[in-house]
Amino acid sequence: MKTSFSARSGLALAALLGAAALAACGGGGGSTTVPPAQTVTAPPNGSVPISSLDLLHPASSSAVNVTSSVPASQTVDVRDQATTALSDRPGGTPDVSNPSQHAFAGTLRGQSTASKSRSASSVAVNSLFDLVYHGGTVVGSSVQHNIFVNCVAACRNAQNYFPGTFENNLNNDSFITVQYQYLTTPGVIDSTPITGRYPKGPGGDISPTYASPRPSSTNPYYGQLSILLAVLNAAPTLGAPSDGSGYGHIYHVFLPQNVDTCFENPLGTPTTTCYSPDNGATFFFCAYHGSFTSSGKVYLYTVEPYQDVSGCRNNVRNQVLPNRVSPTVDPADPGYSTLSHEIFETINDPRGNAWWNNFTQGDEIGDLCADFDNFVSINGQTYVLQSEYSDLNHLCVSGNLAGAAQTPQSAARSVH
């Protein structure tokens, strides 16, 4: 069971409201007529097979500002066995500004109001729980890069944790096609399949020196500013031949066991909103996704702390999880579930100004369904993942329930 916690500081919110979307072509098409809404009968278990979704029915009547739908070509080293050693900080004093972030709290603060209230029996067409488009840019295609902090390949092998393999599987599985409805403008049919648009690219290792533990904590500290600087420094290498900025790259920063991190406001000054399993008073989130600007360029990232801790683990009672190391050690399964949550939200709400729910005050596609975990098969491999919200069916939908991608293979017009 998982729930959500939205965290946007005053600085982040100001940036979020003032951020200008990058130019992209998402409108046009031979017809601007919005297809009629569906009437959906909710099944008793609160989820539906993806194969039953009409993913060609757009979820919004507004033109969606989507980046290129042309699939990126990189899919390399999916098990991250040949990651590049990187410095954790760029030279000089970088210009890092306009940070925004959205946190995921696991079960730290109890079951989410959104998930608890959004039961199948209360679902209605045009539900209050539907995501609403707020005009921001969505990610039509992007390469994913993993940055590992003080945990090289041997460390990850010992944990049976291979996030690159999961990213590659999700990129090639029909579950990702739930995003179609949030990336397509009414009247425009995208002929490029969604599967294949979010491949794994090169990854890197960094070996920073941590700061001292925060007050009342015992774990060393690696803060938000340090994370942003690490992304900024890694981007030109991992994103080559470009400089690695923009919506075409997503950087996942993985923290090792027994390391704390907090939101900072201003950057460099920790708040008390943290991942800190050693200090319950400040332990508010399990992971988050965000964006920042530097020298006028946008960078997208997620922060993935160690998830085998109370409040972040999968809650499936006494069922045996598929990727555990032992009955008492399982960094992988909760890690994959949380990573999935952040990937989905980064795609359709990368800067906090695209798709989120008004009624629940900011819940994103994963937050609305974070309390619904399922054993699923993603591209043939078993995981335990959270569900994702579908405006089309007004329900949380799970992976593994369809054998083929739902994106159209051909159409009259493409989104560019």
C-alpha cells in the first residue's frame, strides 16, 4: 500500500507557475472534433484490463503541448554493468535555479485520501478524480539515464536490483500505453507507437563525500543541491552527443542504503521534509521527481532512495515478492514500484504544470492509484507495481493485462 505526498516549496511553486513551456508541436490534424465520452461500468475489483481501454480517445479537449514522438535510439547496457565513472560536481559555480519537485510518500503518512476515496463503486464518467491538463509540456519521447551514488555494479548485483532492466521492460510493454491519452491532442492520431519511446541510455557512477548527519539523525546526508549538481555534471557525458539537457533526457539518481536526503529551500539549506528512515520526525517521502533550470536549460530527474525500509516497502502481506534477495532483504521490488511511479509522472507531468488532479490538490497519475499494488508481468518479467490512473475509464489500471501495445500503428497524421 502506498500513498502520496505533494511537496512544492514557495520557490518551487513560483517557478512552476512562471515556467514557460518549451516550444513543441502538438496540435493540428485533419479533425478537431473530440470523440464522444465513454460510458464505463466499473468492475468490482477497481481495475480493468488494458486491452479493454479505448486509448485512442483523448482525455482532454485541450491541445497538448507534447515534445517529439520520434523514439530515441539508445537502449544500451540494460543491466548497468558498464556504467561510466563520473565526477559528482561540475567545475566553477553553476547556475541552478527554478527547482520544482513532487514527492511520493509511500505509507509514511497513511493511506492516501485519493486512493481511499476513489473506489470502483464511486467512479463516474468525468470523475472528480480525473487528471486535468494545465498546459505544460509533456514528454513524448526521452532517454532514461541512471546515476548511482556510491553503489557500483557489484553492489547492485548483490541487491538483485537492476533498474535499467526494468526501464527497458517498461519501455517495451503495453503498460506504458496508458500514457497515450495524456500525450495526444484531440483530432490528431499519433502513428508512432508509444512502446519504444522511453529507452534506457548510458548510466554513470558517482562517489561523493556525504555531509554530516542532520540533527537527530544518524545517517549521512546527501542533499538536493548536491543531487542537482550531480545531474548537471553527468548530463554532457551521458547525454552525448548533445549536452544532455531538455525533455529528451531523464536522470534517475539512486541513493544507497543508510543515506538521507531532504528538500532544500533555498538550495543548500535542508528543510525538515526528508527521506530519513533514521529520523521519523522528518521522514516524509520515499522518492520524488522534479526539474530544474541551469543557464536557461531544463533538466528532468528523479531521486530514488533505498526503498527496503518501513513505509516504502510493498504491502502485499505475506506473499513472496519476486525479486527479493532473501525473506528479509528486498531492495528491488519496492525500488521498481517506486521507480515506475516516478517514470509515469515524469512523462505526463515533468514540471508540475501539465497533468494533475484539481479535486485532490495536486495528485498525479501515480498518486491517485498508489494504494493499488499488483503482481504483474512487464515484458515477460515479474514485478509488483503500483497501478496508474486512466481518465478514459476513470479507474486505476494495472500492467500485465494485455499482450499487445494499444497505440495505433498507422494513421492519417503524426504528432511531431
